[in-house]
Amino acid sequence: MGRSNRLIKLQEKRISLDEIENQILNLAEVVNVFVFIGENDNKREIVNAVCELSNDAWQTLKKLEKFNLLVS
């Protein structure tokens, strides 16, 4: 059973995944987020975030043609 506060140790530092999510949710452009640990190509642990954008943010990215960032 995992910890309820989602506190992890990464590169000898304690990091709260919940706190990262809370900080990202403070952005007006983000309506939902999930933060998790993964690995990069060198097998080092990294923090990842998947964000659901607001409609305004979605439209702005479309106008800027940043389609490689979008999944609908």
C-alpha cells in the first residue's frame, strides 16, 4: 500500500507529488493534473505531469500551432 501523501525521494530530495499537483492547479490554464514518476532514456527517475487544459488555453495553443503538445 502506498503513502497517502505521495511523498517520494528523488536525487536525495523529498518531493511531494501532491504539492506539485497543487502548484500546477494554481495556473489558470490548467483544470486537472496528474503527476507521476517515470524514467527517461537513461533510466533516471523523472517527474512527469499530465495536464488537462482550460478551453481558453486549448484555443491559444491551437492558434499558435502547437499541435504536437495536444491530444484531444
